[in-house]
Amino acid sequence: MRVLGVTARVICHATEDEKKVLKALENVLGSIERGKLKREQLIGHYGDPIVLLTLELNDEDQAKAVLDKLEKCLSVIEKSTLVSEAFEEKGQEGILYVRLDKQSAYLGSLRLSDSDAIKLEIRIAGSLNALKDKLGV
């Protein structure tokens, strides 16, 4: 199984320090300097400014390190949830969709979350069974 790349997206709300949001992203992905960062200015539901940060990591070693970190830091239950609910298989490749708690990531720990999340799309060359083996579930 090969990890081909990672796309990360996170919203920085007007009340948040963008440097802290970038730090949370860095805590998940490792060094973000080698990735391609896109910063998009948006308007929120009530007219408040928000920034969508999107980072593309196409370096396979760095992308593999992200999956390794998830394997190490997430609980068995969280990893089981990911492989059963968040993997989309497309022939010989697939995408693992991960939503991590932004506040926890800033503090240096990883846990799954559905709200105010860092969203990851991890592109994988391999089957669901290979991913299960990798994650130990």
C-alpha cells in the first residue's frame, strides 16, 4: 500500500488566530512548508470574514507520515470507524476521509470530530484490506 498524497482543509474563523490554526495543521501534517498552501478569503453566514486554508501534500513520504501518525495516535475504535465509514474505494486506489478536532490538534493530540474540524483526504494506492492491516484493525 502506498500513500500518494494528502489534501487538508481547515476554516479559520474571524475570532481565531490564523497562526494558531496553521500550527494545528502543522501538528497533524508535520512541516507544512513543503506543501502547496492556498488561502481563500470567504464571507460567513452572517457576513463575518472567514479564511479557508487548503494544503496539498504530494510528497509520498510526508503523506505516509500523516497516515503513520493517525495509526499511532488514534484509538482502535476511531481507526475502526475510519475504515468502516470513511474510506471510498475506486479500483486500485481509494480516499480516506478524516475529520480531526482542530483544538485538540493545536494542543498536539489527534482525535476524530465532526465539528470545526481539520478535514483530510488521504489518497491511497491499495485496497481497504491493506488499509485495515496498516491501521491494525
